[in-house]
Amino acid sequence: MIEFAFAARLTEQELQEYLVEGMLEPGIQYNDYTEVIYQYGLHNQLSYSECNDMIVVFEKEVNKQNVIAQNTHTEELVREYRRHQDVSKEEFLVWMCKKASYFKGYSKVALNWFVSLKHEILDYIREKIGIELQDDLQDVGYTKWRRENKKSDETELESILRFVHNMTRQKNNDNNSERYRSIANDAWIVHGTKDRNSDLLGELYAAAVDVNEMAKLRRHRFRSRNLFQLPESMYFMTDKYLSQLIGIAGNKEREIRLSQAFHDLENEDPKAQCPEWIYDSLQKYGLLKKEMTVAAALKEINKELKKQKQACRYIRRSDLLPFIHYVAQHRYYKQYADYDKQDAQIYFEQLANEVFGECHMAPLNPKYELDSMYLLTFGEHDMYSLSELIGATDLEWDDNEG
């Protein structure tokens, strides 16, 4: 889109509109040094290739020992950029080198919202599963067993798992083995110290979970997206995708370091030994060996850089929407005794627009296909989860029911 903006001679404002309202992406990311340079180029009517040259110069000249600041500096960067947007290319790059630690390459605000919403969803899941777990444990006689077999240094999770282990070893409990496995899984969700992405995804997209695959693999796997009559913009997050979103800080820093090293080496003598500082800066990634030639190092770095670019997932508006929707509905349930369609919709819209506003994304609008789909979950007499909406579009529904 940015390359198109240069070819079509778009203004800065027009590019922002294409990104935010047309593609439903965040606007120019001021914490990404490549996008800041492109923004400067559009403002000063430079060519796309001139901007790419500036990016290479920046990567070569910036202090390689610079520590990337993992904090929110977007507003400060925007103000600083505006003060320097009319200076010469050389002065602009000098300013960028001074602020290099701020160019982390992703939106910390969006990441903070994403992680915060994720934790809140997991809290709701633990609360719901916790109630079901207590009922199940009561039914299978865990409370009495716990009193008779209690160990002082044992956690609740350890106690439940020991109980399940003892019960499944008894021959007369063969018919209940699946129930005990379910109890063990619920115990991990409620009492485990680690937030599991699979628990969150299994809750959000429950109707799409492949039950047969889950039984075999002991983890969530979704049925084919083609089996559901959903808008093209609606997708199912995977565990890998979610991990890449949450790990953007480390992934983006790695990409930046690799890109800097690549541009520093590409004009060096291919037969010369790779500079020591390159080896030192990439040592933690285990890529290079000592006394490697420049040519060999370039080959390894370029290969890794291509893989790393694929691993860098930016948090998009469509990534935040299912989280916002789930949290808004559960907050509404907790705060209001009676359901009112208009009030519930407004509650969802207010939370969505708070998040999108801080992330510089387009506000909620029914003209967008995905937004309209989420607004459909607010019925006249009740509101429905994303999973219930997915289930209603299941093209194999009759077969499943049969």
C-alpha cells in the first residue's frame, strides 16, 4: 500500500485513509523506522527508491549497541516527527539516529490492549470452568478423598491430579476414564500457573473445534474454514498465530538486528572475514560461526531474515475484535441484571472505540463486514457468543445433528 502511495502520488492524509478506512489497518506506524521514512518521503515528494536508500543509510549508521525501548512512545514520536518533517534528508536521519531506541517496529499500545484483553478472557474462562470443576469433583467423591488423603505440602492442582491418577488405575472406573481426563484438563485450566493459548482459542471458537482431532491430539484443532458460511474477513486464530502476535517484541527486534547486519555486510568484500561486531550482535540467535566469510554470513542472515519477516505478526483490528466482543459481553453480564439490546450494543461499541481510538484504528462501523457480523450477535432478547454465531453458519449442521 505504501509503495502504491508513491506510485499514485497520494498525500499523507490519503494514505492514512487508505490504510485505516480502506484496509482496516493501523495508520502509519511512527514507531517503525521504515514507515517514518516513507511518511517523510511522501511529505517531501521523494521517490520510493530514495526512501529505501534512506532506510539502508539509517540501518548502517545507527548505533548497533542501541537498546530498543519496549515502552509506549508513539505520541512523543509523532510530535518529534512533525518538528523534523521539513528538514533535509541528512538532518532527518541524524534525528532518527538520536531517537533510534524508540523505533521498535510495532505498536506497544495495541500489544498492551491485546494482552490485557487476553488475560481478562482467561479469567472469565477460569471462573466458568472452576464452577463446573467443583460440581464434577463433588460428584466423583473428591472432597471426601481429599480429607482422607491430604498432603500438607501439596497444591490443589497436584491433589486433583493425584486423585485422577488413583481413580483411573482402578479397574471398576474404566467407564469413567474420559470424565477423569476432563477433570484433569479443567484442573489445569483453573489451577495451572501458565496461561494456555489453546484454552482461550477453544473458548472463542468452540463451535469450530474438531472434536475427533481433539480426542486424538489432546489439543484444539479447528475444522476447515470452508465448512462455515462466514465472511471472508472472519478467520480462526491458531495457537502459532496467537504466539507470534504476543511475541512481536522479540520477533521485531530480531528482524531489525538481522536487517541492520545484512545492509552493513552487503557492500563488504565477500571473501573477507565477517566483522567481529556482526558476530557478537547476532550471537544470541545462534546464526553465525566464528571466522565465517562475509559471503557465508550474508547467506545465513538473508535466509533467516526472510523467515523472521514471516514470523513478525502485527496486531490488526481484526485480531482485537473477537477479544473486545467477548470481554464486552461478559462485562455487561456482570454489571446488568436485565438484557437490553440497545444498551448491550452501545456497551460493545464504546469498548471497541476506546481500544481502536488508542490504537489509531477505524472506529466500529456496521458498513464494515466484520463489524456488522459482531453487531448481529446482539439479538432482541439475548446476545450470542462468537462461537454460537460460528455454529449457526455450520454447513454440516444437519449431518452433525444426525
